[in-house]
Amino acid sequence: MGYVYLIIQAVMFSFGGILIKLAGQTFSPFMTSFLRFAIGILFLRCLLRRAGRLSLNRIIIFGGLMKALHYLGENYGVEKGFSYGNIVIWPVQTVVVLLVSVFVFHEKVKIKAIAGAVFCILGIGLISWNGAPTGSFMEGQGHLLPAFIAAGAGAALFSVCQKRLLGEMGTVEMNMSMFFIGGLAAACTIPPTGAPAESIRLSAVLAVLALGAITGLGFLLQAEAFRTVPVFTATIIQSSTVLLSLLWATLLWKETITVHIILGTALFLFGILLANLF
């Protein structure tokens, strides 16, 4: 069932960019990040009809902070750029997990895995550049790249923390505890001007509710899948989110998908497969 859970999660996450764009019509990226955590916790409680116990230790605190980094970077980048901009998160996540495996867990990594990481980086670069003239690159979408890189690093380290805690506590307790820390961290970033806009759009409210539900259910499914599926293999399945995100951006948000984005996507998908399958 672990593989089925990951496929369901990938489909849900593929709508993330569209929903963040809609939420941005009313909420700031900081407020959206906080609400994703808060609604996610409430969704878990309603879904499972039990509160779950909050626990605190160094891994939970670190994982919660990394999840906050993920959401803050993703929400800011998508609201200020394109709805498909968050596809950069997946190759960054693969590279970071590879680095953690080598330098933290001291695992042996084959040359093919390193080559896969290189292809991921090349794909990120091509998507970010997107054929823009060098002088106008940073004035366009280039300045958002650090936000997506930070989001990818946060997502990777959160997943590592999930995997580490599975043998010590249940998935509900683990996720709610880390979401609680993440929500506190996100709340601290809300500026005085971070309140909703004067005209609150229903579509934005519904989008935030959907993002919260995806947060609660999606990472519950991910934690359950990690019991039987290796993190690297899970990353392959989750990367299918990229293709669906590009499809929704074209069909629903009418955004232009250039040849550079298609080639960059192909490069980092190949890199993810190379790093994981072999």
C-alpha cells in the first residue's frame, strides 16, 4: 500500500502551485504558510477523531523548522512567480537527500547517483534560466530561485526526520508535533501587513482550506508509505508531481510552458531516475 499512498500524495501535491496562486489573491506567503499548518493539524484531528499527543525532541523541532522553511520558500516563490515554479523543489530534494546520505549517514554512493544529482542541478538551472537574456535574468524569475532551493532543502530534511522518527512514535503524533513547531515558526514571520486583503476572495479561502487538507492528509500518507518504501524510491514516485503540475499550469492557469522548461524537466527527471533506480 505504500506505493499507492505515494501516488495519491503526488496527485494531491500537483495542485499545490495552483492553490498557492489562488491563496495569494488574499493572503501573504507568510500567512498562507501559517494557515497550511494550522488547518493541516485541524484536518488531522477531524479525520482521525482523536487529538494525538504532542511530543518534543530535537528531531521534531528540527523537522518542524525545516517544514516551515519548505512552505515559506514555496509559497513566496509561487505567489511572486509562476504556479509551476515549485517543480524545482523535487530535484533539490533529491540532491539534498543524497548529500545527507553521504555526509550525515556516511552511506556509500555510486557514481551513477552522483551523475543523477548533476543532471538534477542542470535541470534546475535550465528551468530557472528559461532562455532569458543574461542581463534580465535576475530581474525576472531568477531572484526566486533561492526561495525554491530553500524550500527543496527544507522538504528533504523534513522527510529525513520523518523517516528517523517512524520507529519511535506514530505517524499522527509525529506529524502533528512537527506541524505545531512549523506553525509557530511560520507565525513568527507574519509581518504587521500580513493580514488578509481588504476584499477577501472566496476562491482564496477555499484554496487555503484545500492546502491545509493536503498538508494533513498528504504527509500522513507519506509517513505511512515510508514504513515500507525507501526514501529515494519514494522520491521517484513523488517526482511525478512535476509533470502534473506543468499540465495544470497550462490548462487551468494558462501559463506558457517553454522548450527550456520542458528540457529542464526532462533533465532532472532523468537525474532523479538515475540517482534512485540504479
